[in-house]
Amino acid sequence: MKRPLAMIVGTGHAVPKKILTNSDIAAMGIETTDEWIVERTGIRQRYVAGEGESLTSLSAEAARAAMKVAGVTAPELDIIVLGTASPDRLLPSTAVEVQAAIGATRAAAFDISAACSGWVYGMQIAEGLMALGGAETVLVLGAETLTRITNWKDRNTCVLFGDGAGATVVKRSTKGRGILSAYTRSDGTLADLLHRPAGGALRPVTPEVLADGSNCIAMAGREVFKNAVRSMADACDRALDGAKLAASDIDLLIPHQANIRIIEATAKHAGMPMEKVYVNVDRYGNTSAASIPIALDEALRAGRIKEGMTVMFVAFGAGFTWGSLVVRF
Ligand code: COA
């Protein structure tokens, strides 16, 4: 495959109406403070899906915004790939519900399960399907309603996550623009460090599971933190090597937005000053698969990315999964 083959031609994002601040969480009776959350994570608020909002509705809204920018109509989409860890239903995929909602009548639609790396994985799947020749226009979504699978009694996790959707329309490359390099890895030996212990087919939901919250996200925070820093550093190195570029060639780094300390450590490893790093974790919290495409859409709309610029994306999530992309705009 000769790169660049696939380029980003439109982005969009959507978030729920309701904002939950750190003080709101403390006021819910959870033993935490705004000060602790800001200092340890950089998060100040997050969006929380409410009545009438779903992964499908947020994804469809983000998709429509991205298609508008791309000048693409829904029936033109060949593939819809949706990265998520919080689908509306376990069967069928949320991608097919998005297909129906936007009227993408010709598309093949499916979800992928790569947690916070979902959008980076999805972009590589889009590129691969285009290389095979069967797809010209692909919609890649990263979307989450994580607050619905969060244990609101566990202060170690409930302060971290937020909801939202980010969408990207991908088409065949022109003028040397598009994905210059891509890298993905997983390590399933560490699966239990960040997971939902129950609620799947192995341990279905029972009254006991609901009572102890084991259908919700459970995490060994310190171990996840260490692995995130290590893996995102690896992903930066591999993406740069693959593109035969140095950190100084990168105009903007868009890392997964989990924690400001992880972002700073990643930037430091990559040798990139924080002025060249996009940060919005303070406003969204960790929106998992949605975090990078939301940040990308914001950065494009704010004029932080202009034609000809080179952007590096780096993700890490449950699995563990990690990966990166270097993209010329
Ligand atoms: N408010 C107040 N105190 C809290 C708290 C909260 N929301 N959550 C945890 N604490 C307490 C802990 O109980 C612990 O108390 P103890 O020392 O009395 O046992 C103390 O703070 C320190 O906990 P620790 O886990 O060591 O803190 P930390 O510095 O590692 O920060 C995280 C915790 C979760 C913020 C951090 O580990 C982290 O960000 N991990 C990665 C999470 C992540 O990004 N996951 C998704 C990856 S895609």
C-alpha cells in the first residue's frame, strides 16, 4: 500500500446538554473535591448523557456535522466504523443504528471494541478497506456514553469519564494529504487492569452484579497510568519512525485526553512543547474513543490546523490497546 492513500475531509462532534462539574460530583455525596480532581487529572467538568440522548443520537449528530464539512451525503458512505466501549445495546452494533438514523442506505456498518484507541484503530481499518478497493467514502466515529457504565459509588473512577461523539469522513488522498503512518498494538495480558468484570455473556447481569456494581468500569489507576505513559511514548516513536519524521516536523500533537499528567509525560517524551499539544481534558474528562476525534474537530474549527500541517495522534486504552497516526492535512 502506497501512502498517503486516505485523508480526512470532514469532522464533527456532539456532546450531551448536561455539564457535570467536579463540585457537582462532590455535592452528590462522593468523597472528593474539585481541588483533588483538578490536581490529579486536570479535569474540571464533563458532559453527561440524559433523557432522550444516546450513543446513537450523539453519533448521528456528530456524523451529520462531519458530512456537512466534507460535502458528502449519507447515501455516499460505503462504510461506517464506530469505536466504542459503551454501545447503546450489545446487539446489534450502534453503527447500524447510526446508519439508520442518518440514512446511509448503501453502507456496511459495524462497531469495533478497542476502548480509548477506537478512533485510531477505526482510521486504520478505513484506510485498509480503501486499499482493498471496496470503499471510497468512510465514516469513522469514536463515541461514548461512559457515564452510563460508570460506578457512581467509586470515586477512583467516577470523576474521570464523560460522554460525547466525534466523527471523521475519510476519502481517497489527493495532493499528498492524508495518513502518512499508522501503528497499533494490544496487550491482553493486562486486560484486568481496566475492565467491566460483569455484564457480558460470561458473567451476565444478575441482582448481585447490579448490587456490587461489577457491571461498571473497574480500574487499577496507578498501573493504568504507568502503562499509558509507556505505551503512548512507544506509539509516538513508532508513528514518527513510520512517517520518517522528527518531532520538530509535527505541527500539533493530539493525544487521547485521559489525564493532563499523562498528556504532559507523552509530550515530554516526544520532545514537543505544550504549545503544540491540544488539550481539552479539562472540559470533557476522558471520553475514551471520542476524545481524539472531538479534539481534532475543535482544533480544525479553531484554526489550529491548516492545510499542509502535520498532526500526530496518539491513543491508549483498555485492553490494553494503543496506537498512533501521523496525518498531513
Ligand atoms: N477524590 C479524592 N481522593 C481520591 C479520589 C477522588 N476522586 N480517587 C482516589 N482518591 C484517593 C485514593 O483513595 C488514595 O487514597 P489513599 O492513599 O488513602 O488510599 C489517594 O487518592 C491516591 O490514590 P492513587 O490512586 O495513588 O492516586 P493517583 O495519583 O494515581 O491518581 C488517578 C488516581 C485515577 C487519577 C490516576 O491513577 C490516573 O489517572 N490513572 C489513569 C486513569 C486513566 O486515565 N484511565 C483511563 C486510561 S484510557
